[in-house]
Amino acid sequence: MKQTEHTAIVVHTSNYRDRDRMLTLFSPVKGKMDVIARGCRSPRSPLINASELFALGDFELYEKQGRQTVVSCQLIENFYPLREDYERLACGTFLLNLCGAVIQPMQPAQDLFMLLLHTLSRLAFSTQEWRPLLTGFFVHYAQDLGILPDMDRCLACGREMEEGSHAFFDMGRGGFTCHSCGKIDAAAVPFSGEQMAFIRKARRTGASEWTDSPACHAPFQAMKHYVESYLGTRLRSGLMIPE
């Protein structure tokens, strides 16, 4: 029996019995942690806010026989403004689900954890449009997983693609082809020079730089489908986001 403390965010919840709730926590140090918050659904429970989606806090856990129970939580943030905007709430839930789908127990994920927090913060507390925010998230998410498509060289012929040039995104093979090679594959998604510039900028910048542009719409759709194809499923929360 031991007690430990972990900074983590709640990425999934499931009601259990009459007043309990099972939580999936995302810790930057411990990765995925499945815990139980007993009595948290009681109106007077001190854990009522800490057992909701998006709850970021310092969780004190009690471990016995391999099961971990939440003892207390010092809440840091709950990203409450997301609940006042349906589209932004759907976006935030989708980000939680994407992270929950890839994190593993006892595997640190510091970069992905910070990417999630920064993107959620911009969604909740800024006026930035959500499409470019999610596009930037998808790019860095893919980079963290090691599946980011090469945006600089043609997947087919290997030639370097110049700035401002058109390209085609081959989602099946996970890469971009130049304008000449892309014409061969009817299923490849065309990207204008402006759209390529947008996605390259997203790759090298942080969330505060992912600002709205007409050029973000095609990259948003393509990268969303790309990361979902990697997971092998279309997440229900992703279906709630208009394209």
C-alpha cells in the first residue's frame, strides 16, 4: 500500500456503481493511468470537479493490490470556457480522445502532454479559430508518433519540393508527391502552394502561431483523416466536428 502524487489531466470518464467514476488520467511522467474516484458523483464530494473531463490537477492516489484510488486532487484548470461553445467542446473532446488512444501505461509522454495543454488553452481562452489550431495539433501529434509525412521531398521521385510549389498528399503511403508525380494518383489530395506553406509553418511553430487562413481548410481535413487512419478508426468525437 502506498500513496503517490501525479500531475495529470482526465482524458476519459466512465460512471461506476451509484456514485463512483472510473477515470483515465494522462500523466506526462506515467502515461496512461486508470484510477477510480469513489463517491465523486455525490453533490458534496470534494472530487466532483476533479472527476470531470479536462480536469487538470495534482492527483493524490492510493494504491492497493494494483488498483489506484483518488484520495484528493488540487485542481489546476478545468478549461471551463470550452463548455460554453459546442464546436470548441467537440474539438477539445476529440483532442482528449486522440491522446487517450495512443498513451500507454508507464510510458512518459511529456511532449504530447504539453501539446495537448497548449492547444486546449488556446481553444478555451483565446479567440483563435479552431480549424488551424487542430491542424497544428495534428501535425505535431503525427510528429510525436513518428508518422509525420515528409513535406520537403517527393515520395515518388525523391526530388526536393520548392517553397510555393503545388503538391499532392498521398494518405495511403503517408507522404507528399510533387505536382508531376501526384497527377498519376487520382486518390491523392491536391495542396496548393499556399496550403503547403501553411502546413510547413504549423510544423515549425507553436499553438499561438496557428492562426486562421483560407489555406488551412484542406490541410485540416487531410491531416484529420490521416491521423484517424493511423489509429484504424474514426473516433465518435471527431464526427461531431464540422469539416
